[in-house]
Amino acid sequence: MKINWKVRFKNPVFWFNLAASIFLPMLACLGFNWEDMTSWQAVGNVLLQAVQSPVIVVSVLVSVWNLLNDPTTSGLSDSSQALSYTEPKK
């Protein structure tokens, strides 16, 4: 699996999508909303409850997997064009 990690890490959209891929399944399965996350203790409690649930762990893993996969290529690797980038394409 060849992925151009350097370019993905430079793209702020990647980081937003990664955070959403992790937290949205947790919030949905536990019945919370973004508005409920008003303190770091609340976030910590959600994380603790989430890792104790196999359904949430699998949901997060599938969500992150979907983020990493490039749907414009066959297989799991980035295209040769995407692998040649040094910065996110504008």
C-alpha cells in the first residue's frame, strides 16, 4: 500500500476528515452531540466509553479506512501521479 503520507499530512482537509472519522462514530453510537463536548473531561469520557465498545471501535476503523483509501485508483495505493506530489494539488 503506497500512500503519499507527506502530502496528506500537509493538507488541513485530511486532518479535519481524520478527526471527523474518529469522533463522529463515537458521538453517534453514544448518543452525544458536538454541543455536549464542552470540556476535556467530557471528551475523555467519550473516548473511554468508545474504546470499551467493539461496535464503536470497528466503526471508527472502517471510517478511518475509508478516509485513507483513494477511490480514484484500483487497489489501496495512491496513483503514480499522486505519489509524485510534494504539496497538495491546488
